Amino acid sequence: QVQLVQSGAEVKQPGASVKVSCKVSGYSFRDYFIHWVRQAPGQGPEWMGWMNPKNGDTNYAQKFQGWVTMTRDTSISTAYMEVGRLSPDDTAVYYCARGPNGYYFDYWGQGALVTVSS
Amino acid sequence: QSVLTQPPSVSGAPGQRVTISCTGSSSNIGAGYGVHWYKQLPGTAPKLLIYGNNIRPSGVPDRFSGSKSGTSASLAITGLQAEDEADYYCQSYDNSLSVRYVFGTGTKVTVL
């Protein structure tokens, strides 16, 4: 079955960076985009961007351009998302999600809580 | 900031029917892009409930149905059950924003 398994919770200080991983199984990693979505406490989901595992192409929401980087390692079917220059406003659960054709997300990782606090 | 507007909450007794609206604009729902719905239980990831306006993934009960008209969409839950109590989000694509994939404001469904 399709699974996306993310790395664990992190606590970071303001100004630091964090890298979250998303290991997929149950399908061919190269065949579907990986999207990253974050959800701040008590808020709705917010789309951050997508990465094409086939060639590494990326597309970021404008507010994340310049401080979010999405990469992948096809040899281990794993996607990564790094957020730099963290501030307390970046405290959120970060999800990876699979994106089939049709502009939606059919499978999600379990989420990784990133807490930014001094 | 959410681009799609949903009512903050809806409620119903077990067995009743409830509907959740999702209002967008001419650059997303009104532009012909599909509307998708997710159910989220506390502390868990969103789960796809409806895609392409009205298609249920395998395993989703037929008590859940979606529709779309103009710049709005709706999710209907019939035969409300206790396990339906959750947050529900609509989602679509927007061709005018830098945030291309947009979510609704979210609706809390309470089973009385």
C-alpha cells in the first residue's frame, strides 16, 4: 500500500534551519509529484510547493521562495524539504503529500511537528 | 490567508444530513478547476474524501457526496455518524495567485 513516512518532531531556535524527510513506498517514487503543506496550530493547511521526483524540478509558493528548498534522493525514494531562517511563526506541522494529475493530494505523510522557540 | 470560504461550523444529530459550502472565485472554482475535500481528525493528517468535485476514493462511504456549481461547491454528509465529527477542508487550484493550491477556511462538523 502507498505510504509516506516522515521524520520526527524537531525543536529549533529562531534563525536556525530544519530539514524534514518523506520516505515513500508502495508506488514508483518518480511517477508522482511530492507536495509540501504546512498547518500552523489551529489553522488550515497552507500549500508550500511541489517537487518533481523525476527531474528535481520545483515550484514554490511565492512567500516561501528563497528560504524553502525541496530536494530528493531517488535511490532511497525520499523527498526532503528544508526551511531556513526559522521564526516562531514557522511553528507548524509539515506534511508531505502525493500529487496525482488533477491538482489534489491523494496520500499524506503523518506530519512532522516543527517548533521554533528560544 | 485562505482563498476559499467555508462556514466555521455545522452540526447535526445522528442520521441527519448536513452540508458544507465552499465559496471561491472566477480564478479557482469558477475557472473550472476541480474541488476536492479532506477530512481531518485531531492530531492526524488530512485524508482525501472527494476529488474532482464528486468522485469518492476507494473506501470512502457513499454517505459523502460532492457537487459544484459556478464559483461554489458543497460537501454533503447523509446519515450522520459519530465518527464523522472532524474538520473538513475544501481545496482547489488558483490560476491568479502565487499560491496555486488553495484550501478552504475549514468547517468543524459536530455530531450532537
